[in-house]
Amino acid sequence: MSLPLEVEIKLPTGTTYKQPTGLFINNEFVYPKQKKSFEVLSPSTEEVITSVYEALEEDVETAVQAAEAAYKTNWTWGPPEARAAVLYKLAELVDKNAELLASIETFDNGKSLQNSKGDVALTAAYFRSCAGWCDKITGNLINTGNSHFNYTQRVPMVCGQIIPWNFPLLMLSWKLGPVLATGCTTVLKSAESTPLSALYVGKLLVEAGMPKGVVNIISGFGATAGAAIASHPRIDKVAFTGSTNVGKIIMKAAAESNLKKVTLELGGKSPNVVFDDADVSKTVKHLITAIFFNTGEVCCAGSRILIQSGIYDKIIKEFKKETEKIKIGNPFDPETFMGAQASDIQFKKILKYINSGIEQGATVITGGKPVEGKGYFIKPTIFADVRPDMDIVKDEIFGPVVSVIKFDTVDEAIELANDTQYGLAAGIHTNDINKIMKVSNAIKAGTIWVNTYNDFHPMVPFGGFSASGIGREMGEEVFHEYTQVRAVRIAISNTN
Ligand code: NAI
Ligand code: MG
């Protein structure tokens, strides 16, 4: 019996809901040409939740044709208020379905319900922020004297978007918000381990009044559907969030196909720097949020903590104590802060890094093992006595594992902070404005958080330096990434 296009799923909360399984193309859930499907797992229970249909190259082509047709309509070229209305309505629907969306996310991804609820709130906030931008994406009038009239326009594009599994819903919002605001159209592929919330948003897009073909959402794998997006000859722009390795593959595919515009939000190994004058208990809260929020599966996780020698012992003592209080386990328990890692692959990758840290001689301050029983749970882990050449210090682990390094001077802190191929984010903890200015100006990273961490706002742009990526999401900057500038120069005839 073939998989229906909608299945009933019973969530661990007891709620039952209708989950679409097809490809969302032209505002309908449809079968892929080959009718292949794949299983969706719950990482906290290791059970199969459902299967969903899998897009292959020919389905990407169908979805691109839908996006191209929508691009020719009044949605793209007509009044921006129409797009704002859909975005406002979408934000309202996300709020209205917050409980359900958060539960779907927790079931599929393993993250705690606390974390999922935060993601849903940020998703609604971002759509709302984008709604306000629709009629503010303008060009310039350029004065070159009275012989010419010059202006620029910001022209939307047909896009392809590939998102990861660590924040399935939130990353979808960072991708779809600017698409809907600018008049772009898109084919978005969710990550193969977390396809459910994205498909559910398909339903909400229809309810919000989005015309057909504007946003098409497909489930599928990277090497097939993802690669077909990156190398598609008629997609004008690809936006990707994921690993640095795949980012490089995408950039190459973009170059070899049609030189499509590329934005990449990639990995990190972000430093979190604590100076002697920092407030111990407030700082420790931020260190915990920086590395253990979302089970450490955060691109900008503060995974290298640098602590000045005068406060080192106090911070370590408090950090260990507070880390050991973290509630980990059943992600649906409202008290749980840390749920499961998103997949078996990720679980094994993290444990391999933990073992390499132990083998290479680092000291485990706390954690260092999985939680016994079903599900991919790993204890929050702090390593000290690390050397710069250790894998746990150099590589992105993407889990609840942090290395702590001691330093003496401000210059040493800057040097250690920048000793990485990445440049996504950094944290600085001090009340000394001179240190804040010196260190924030010297750290090579796209975001610097001072006396806070993992602290996002729709108006503040986010993205990386060097191996952490290209381009920015959110803020005003993102609208430049989703539009191309057309300059029009008109010669004025002398009519006298
Ligand atoms: P990944 O980069 O393979 O997956 C992210 C997305 O890219 C998924 O939708 C996947 O289907 C797609 N993809 C994979 N190969 C592709 C290809 N050849 N062409 C087009 N799309 C492709 O990441 P993965 O393997 O799931 O995780 C590995 C590591 O990547 C993690 O341990 C973490 O270090 C990093 N990562 C970073 C993220 C971030 O937010 N910056 C998010 C997810 C992973
Ligand atoms: Mg899953």
C-alpha cells in the first residue's frame, strides 16, 4: 500500500494531528514522479514517526517550473502590501499553531520543547519583521547632472534554498521571510532527518493566502535533490545553511552551472572570552546558553571558552556546578533543557570527538559520556587542559562539548580567539568598555556578543567571516542577498 499524502500522527503529548507527506508544489501536496519515500525518526525514542515522499532531480525541475511561473505574476511585480499581508497572516498562523509546531519539531529533531517553543516564537517574530520590510526595499536616485536620469532597482530572483536539521523551522523562516518580502520565488529543501515542520508550514502558507508556486517545499537528500538545486541552470540564487564541506560543494556547483548568486551560512568554532572582572554567575549562565542550548547543535555555539587566569578557578567551579544541574532527557518534559541529539550519525560523531579528547590527554571536568538507555542523549561535557592542536579544539563538534583554555593578557586572548579557520561568532564577558572595544574590533567574526550569547534579533544581521560563510541573514543586509541591482540610466534630450 502506498503512503498517503497525509498521515495522522500521535505526538507524545497525546495530541493527534494531520501531517502532510508529499512534495509541496504549486500550493498542493503531490507525489514525486518515482513515488519514493523515506523514514522519519524520532531521536529521543529511536522510533519511526512516519515516512515522507522523497524529491529527486526531476521533482526539483517540476518545483523550479512552479517557482518560475509564479515569478512572472503580480505577486512578484505587484504591490508589496500584498506580500506584507501574507507575511503578517503567516506570523499569526505560526503563533496560533505554536504548541503544535513546537511539538512536531521536538518529536522530529529531539530538542527540548523549551527550545522548540523559543524557535517558534522567533519564527513568528521574523516573519512579522519581514512583513514590515516589503514596501521598504527600494533603489536609489543617482545624480549625475542634468544630462541623465539614473536610478537603481532591487530585482528579486528565482531561488533555491537548502536548510539543516538543527533549527528546521527557524532556518526555514530565515530563508522564506526575505523571499516573501522581496517578491522572490523559491524551491526549499528541508534536511532529510527533519522534514516534518517544513511540510506543515506548507499548509500554513496556503492558509495565509500565498499564491501558488511562490514557495515550494520538498523533502529529500543532499546528494540528489540538494545537488539538483545547487546546479540548476535556471535558479538565480542558492542559499544554504549547513556544513562547510557541503558549502564548498554548493559554491562549486553554482559556479559550474550558471554562476548563480550564493549565500552560505556554515560552521563555526566560536570563542567565548571571559575576563577577570566578569560577573561570575551571570557569565556562567551565558557560557551554558552558548554551548548547551539546543544540545550544542548550533552553528555559532561558544565551543571554545577562553578564561583569564585570575578568574579561571572561580568560573570553572561554578560552570561545573551549574552544568551538572542541567536537566537532560525526555524532551517533552517542560523542565528539560537538553533533549536528544538530532540523529544517530550526529550522536556517534560527537562521541567520537569526546573519545578523541580523552585519548589526546584532555581532562574531563564533567560529562564525557552518553546517557544510558534509548535515545541519542549526551551529557553536557566540559574539557580542560587542552592543547591547540587537539581535534576537540580545532573542529566543529556540533554537540554539547566545550574546551576551556586559560589565558593571561588581552593580546593572548585575541590571538587564541582568532586561531581558527572559522569566523561565525564570539562572546566577550567584561564590563570594561576599553577591553570590549579592543577585543570586538580584533576578533574576526560576523557576530560579537558582549555580556550575552546566542542572542538573536530579526533586525541584527547574522553570518560568517572566512570558512563560516558568505552573505548575511536577517537585518537589512539579507534583502541585498535576495535581490540584484539593476541600474537604469536615461539620456535626457534637450527639447528646447
Ligand atoms: P550537511 O551540510 O550535509 O546538511 C545540511 C543540508 O545540506 C541538508 O539539507 C542536506 O540534505 C544538504 N546537503 C548535503 N549534501 C549536499 C549536497 N551535496 N548538495 C546540496 N545539498 C546537500 O550537514 P550534515 O552532514 O547533516 O552535518 C554534518 C556537520 O555539518 C554537523 O556535524 C555540523 O558540524 C555541520 N552543520 C552545520 C550547520 C550550521 O548550522 N551551520 C547545520 C547542520 C550541520
Ligand atoms: Mg528526525
